Amino acid sequence: MEAYVFVSTTNPGPRAAVQAIRKFDGIVRVDALFGGPHVVVIVHADDLRALDAVIDRIVDLPMVTDTETHIIRCIQDDQGRRNKMSDASTGIGKVVVNRSMSLDGFIAGPGDAMDWIFDFMAPNEFPDIAAATGAMLVGRRTYDVANRMDAGKEGGSASSGETYPFSGPVFVLTHEPPDPPDPKVTFLTGDIGEAVATALDAAGGKNLELLGADVAGQCLRRGLVDEILVYVLPVLLGDGTRFSSPGLARMDLEPLSSTQSGAVTILRFRVRK
């Protein structure tokens, strides 16, 4: 279960409150609000007792003067189905590493092969994840692989007719934009932090999805990632591109969910900061 906690602080105080709250277990997102000494927090817990324990820690902070808590209620549609959007987005855009991975830890096979993924899942299998995504930030290598797949009409490419159901802006981080440029994407050449800020702003309150081992690694090292979403596939590749880029230090994660869809195990983690 999750709750929104609206926090009033001393002035000045929001910055200190945000920094303190981010260290607590169970925090999905915390940000200061414009226009006053206020902070909004999204808390995740397995039950009400655990949720109260997290909120009590927030209340006990010396700069906190008042709190107001609202439990998030899942709304079902006319057919009684749960709104899947609530699983993928909280309404405040998050930076999410999104990867398919073999059981032995590879996100691409030898030669950057990606076709093995579609032996286990269709590109459009998780429309709720796509619906929660407002923009993508992609590495140049991943962009080039996608173009190669498109040229070969490989499964999952645009030319194959089976694509990820996403229609938002795509940004590619690169040192050398192609000439002529690709009108379907926006190329960014600056700092990774600036690139994330630009793409997240374009996401319009939805999530920013990171694709590519190098881009994801840079963002993880800079503390820019909120969540990691992994589709674990039942295959051993033996070689290829690893999930974690070289040089990445230990990083503790908080499990948020684990679900099964056919042969795919979907794991979601919050990055502890």
C-alpha cells in the first residue's frame, strides 16, 4: 500500500526535510513544493502498521511542524479491473531504468543481439508500463542497435509492426549527433544530469525511462535513478552486455514488487539514496 504525506516544515526547512526523509526505508519519492515550506512524500509499505511506522519517523523530524496523510485508493474500471497505471506511476515522474535481462545477467547477447528477448515476451506485452512513461533517454549504442534491427525487420523493431506502445519524445545522449539528424529523436550532447533534467521535463509528469547500459550506469553513479524495473527471462546467454556497467559501486535497493507474467518475472526496486 502507498500513501501521500503532505509535510509542513519550518522556514527554511524543506531542503533539510527532503534530505532526511530520503534516507528512510519505504520512501518512493520526496520533493519540496514551490510557494512555501512544504514537502510531499510518497510512502510504500506492506501494511498499515508498517506505513504508520514510516510516517512516525517523518513526524519526529525536528524541522517538521505538521503532516497530512492520504492513503492511495486503487480505482477499478467498469469491468472491475485494477488500474494498472497505479503500479507503474505515482503521478510524479520518476527516473526508471527499464531492462530485459537473461537469468545470467545479460541485457544483450553477443554482437548486441536483442532478438532473444522476443522469444519470451512481445514488445507490446506491458502497455501499462508504456502508458506510465512520458519520455525516453537512450544511449547512442542502443539507438544504433535499434536502427540495425529496424533495417533488418527484426522482431520488436518499428519495421516489424510489433513495437513498444510508446509515443512520447525520445532523447539520445551522444558525443557525435548523426549528420543528417534523425527527425524522430532529439540528440543531446551535454552533461548526463542536464540530459536527465531535459528529458524528465519533457515527460510531462510521467516517468522517464532509461535505455542503454552506459546511460543507466552514468545515472546510477550520479544518484539520478529512482527505480529499476527488470524483466527476468528464462534463458542463459553466456556472453554479451552485462546488466551492470563496469566500475559501478555497491548500491542497495529496496524491493517494491515481484510479479509473474507467463515466462517473465518482473522485478521493481527503489534505489536507496
